[in-house]
Amino acid sequence: MSRSGIERRLRDVHDRLKRAREELAVLDEQMASLVDDADDARVRALVDESPLSKQQHRDAQRHADAMARSRASLLTSIADLERAQDELLDRLVVESR
């Protein structure tokens, strides 16, 4: 691949990595809120012991768990993009020699 092609791919990977990191920051804020909600619902379910409060806790926990899975997937994507960026940078250095 030509130097300009590597640079173009590097810019693309960099842009995607930047967007993914921004998305992670937003996701972390949302996840903190969902975890707090699930914790509050758990306490209410323990104190109240009603079927409705138990269901609300299960629902809140399910949402928090789903967000945790999304976060894990995004972290995997970020790691893949970082690897791709490193490989492209290595190729760029080899091209420069």
C-alpha cells in the first residue's frame, strides 16, 4: 500500500477511535446512572418485599447489565482500533525508510 493510502487509513482509524472514545464517555455516564437506579431498586425491593418492587429491581438490573455488555463490546472495538492504528503506524514507519 502506498504511503498516502496508509495515511488515509490512519486518519480514518483515528477518527473512528476518537468517536468510540467519546461514545464510551457518554456510555459511562449513562451506566453510572443505571447502576445507581438498579441499586436503589434493590434496596426498595428488600425493604418493601412486594412483587412489584422486585420486578422493578429485576428490570433496572437488566438495563444495567445490558449497558455493561454494550460497554464491554465498545471496549473491544476500541482495543481493535488501537491495534489497527499501531499496525498502520508501523507500516508508515517502514514506508518512510
